[in-house]
Amino acid sequence: MKILVINSGSSSLKYQILEMENESCLVKGLVERIGEQESDIEQESEGKEYKNITKIKDHEEALKKAMELITDPEYGCLKELGEIDAVGHRVVHGGEEFFSSVLIDEEVIKAIEDNAELAPLHNPPNLMGIKAAKKLLPKVPQVAVFDTSFHHSMPEKAYMYGLPYELYQKYKIRRYGFHGTSHRYVSKKASEILKKDMKELKMITAHLGNGASLAAIDRGKVIDTSMGFTPLEGLIMGTRSGDIDPGIVLFLTRKGYSVDEADDLLNKRSGVYGLSEMSNDMRDIRKGIENGDKKAKLAYDVYVYRLAKYIGSYITVLKGLDALVFTAGVGENDEHVRMDVCNYLDFFGVKIDKEKNTLLNRKEGIISTSDSDVGILIVKTDEELMIAQDTKRIFKKFQNVAKKIEV
Ligand SMILES: Nc1ncnc2c1ncn2[C@@H]1O[C@H](COP(=O)(O)OP(=O)(O)O)[C@@H](O)[C@H]1O
Ligand SMILES: CC(=O)OP(=O)(O)O
Ligand SMILES: [Mg+2]
């Protein structure tokens, strides 16, 4: 069974085809800078690499181009698109309606449209991807996998803000949490690596990519997470501020910032990038620190401090901790961040093994000392595999129902 996984961003479209017999990736591609004069296209399939720069006007054209490349005799992996059995889409905001992945029908599309207001940067491109795929593969079942759904188990006390209750009723203002597919995948993988049932574990998963979030997971269920109503809250990120005093936004608007300017400032010009005045990328920050750049060091210190502070508060709400899991670009590849965060947590019995931390960098496994009270792990996230697994499960269910109806 072959599944196409689509992750549409505001100006990009990432795709993969997975062969579900052995869960292997047959092809992986990326179209970036959609809508600009020059868009980048990259695809890799079994060692064959394709790269090109051309104008791609919208998501439909991007997906069309991807479909051509997938079936290209030289660079592709399929003879024809008919080999695709199902499509799985990443959808960032599922609002309060969706607490698991679903087969996409008109009603689901309508609900995703309704939630677009809650995630203006993410849901509209997700919808464009869904509509383009439905047009190009009209007979193939499509599944939506939501970033928010794994966080649905959060109790009211964790998801309500200290705002008038009527704002929750009127506008659904509450914490939703994001990156749920990644938190779900790495927590499951960590319990396998630790050879312990999820029901025995109190866990904190740290998804540290360009966007970053933490989840406190109590015996398999999320009880708190650092992103909120939008993916702007919480940790310091590549270009996003994370937590700030909301009074700062009021102050800036009184100083003449428009809503769009404030949005741009907090989402695209803040975080590690804003503090360092240099880059959102931890690799550049490391180089800056090595060259004695003071702002790079400051950005790094603020990033690590915020992370440690959040982990400490999650150990409190979990009433203990069995496992701390690092994942995504920074979590998997940056041994300094892992080391420096864990050094803050020594008091809680979190002891990182310096050698294992270096040895397992960019790999997967346990990096705590044998006498640490808490298992510390690196797990490589694989949101696409999780989306494909959900899509397969829902596709099988759908097939069984269709068979029953035929009988
Ligand atoms: N070798 C590395 N060392 C340190 N940080 C890295 C390394 N490779 C990637 N990163 C960090 O990971 C980030 C990208 O993470 P990723 O999970 O791929 O992000 P996203 O999926 O949000 O685009 C980069 O911006 C960079 O900060
Ligand atoms: C929801 C979110 O922040 O996603 P990303 O990290 O992919 O931007
Ligand atoms: Mg990511």
C-alpha cells in the first residue's frame, strides 16, 4: 500500500510517498517559495536527486509538479499516479472538533475552513493542499491528521487562560497546542526504547525545531503543552518570541504598530533571530558564540533558560519525571543545548552522560547516566510516518465499511 503525505506551509509544499508494507520512504520532495518569481523544487528518490528553479504560482501547480516528478521515468518512483492508495495531510489547527485523524469529506473541509481564523498562517495553506490533492486525485481517499489532536486530553485548568470566560464561549480562546503528531510519535518511540509501557511513564517531550514546543505527558496523555491559542506562545523559537508580557503588544500598538506589524514582529523577527540580530539557525548561533559574538551568546542563553524553566514547571505538574525526550532540528542535532538544559535540571535528578550525548548526536538513544533518576533520550521525529500510519488505519476502516455496504 502506497501513501502520499502532504505538508503544505504558507509558501511551501513538502511531500513523501511511503510504502506501508515496510514503512519505507520511496520519495521525498519540497517545493519552496510558491507564488514568487522563482520557486525551488527538490526531490530525492532512492539516491536520484532532482533540483530546479522555476515559477510555481500556487499550491495546485506545486502539487501538479510534484505528481509529474513522482512519475518521472528518470527521477520518480511510480509508473503512474494510480498506484497511490491514499493521501494523508498535515492540518495544523483542528480546533475543538477533532481529537483524532479523520477521513476528509465536505463537512471536514468546512470545519477546517471555520478554524482557519484560529490559525491564519497555517490552515489556509493546509486547505489549499487538500483542495489541490482532491482535484488531482479525485478518487483517492484523503485523511486529515491534526497538530492539535494529541493535546485534546489536557484538563480545563491547563487550557483555560485567565481571561473573561465569555471569550472562550464566543471565540474559542483557549490553549490548543501544536506539533502534536511529533509529540505523539516521539513519546511512543521513547517508551519502546526504554522498554516500558507508556502507562508507567511521566514524560516531557521537547520538540525543538524552528518552531518549538514542550508537552507534559502523564501515562500517555498530554496534561500541558507550551504552545497555546496559536503557535506563538511558550518557548523562544527561531523567529517567534514565545511568552512575553501581553502589555508589550499594547504598548507597541500605542506607539503606532499596526496589527500586521506586530504580527510580523512577534512571528518573524523575534526569538533567536531577533535577539542575536544574526540568524534563526542554532548552527549560526554556535559559530557566533565561538567567534565571541555577545548577542549570539545572549540569544542562546535566553533560549536555554526558558527551556529549563518550562521543564521545571512541567516536572511540578507531572509530580515527577521518568523521561525527558529531545527531538526535531535542535533537539536531535545540538549537543550543547541538551547539555546546558540538563545542567539546570541536576537538582531534579536529571543527569546527562557527556560522552553519550556527543556519541549519539544526530542518532537515537538514551543519553542519561546509569544513576540518573530520569531517562534522557534523543528520538528522531517522523511526523510523515505518523501521518501515513494514521492514514493507513483510517483507509482500512473505510475499506471495510465500503465492503459491508457493497454486500
Ligand atoms: N546540526 C545542527 N546543529 C544545531 N542546530 C541544528 C542543526 N541542524 C538543524 N538545526 C536547527 O534545527 C532547525 C530546523 O529544525 P526542523 O525541525 O527541521 O524545523 P522545521 O521543521 O520547523 O522547519 C534549524 O533552524 C536549526 O536551528
Ligand atoms: C505549528 C507550528 O509551529 O509548526 P512549525 O513548527 O512547522 O512552524
Ligand atoms: Mg517541523
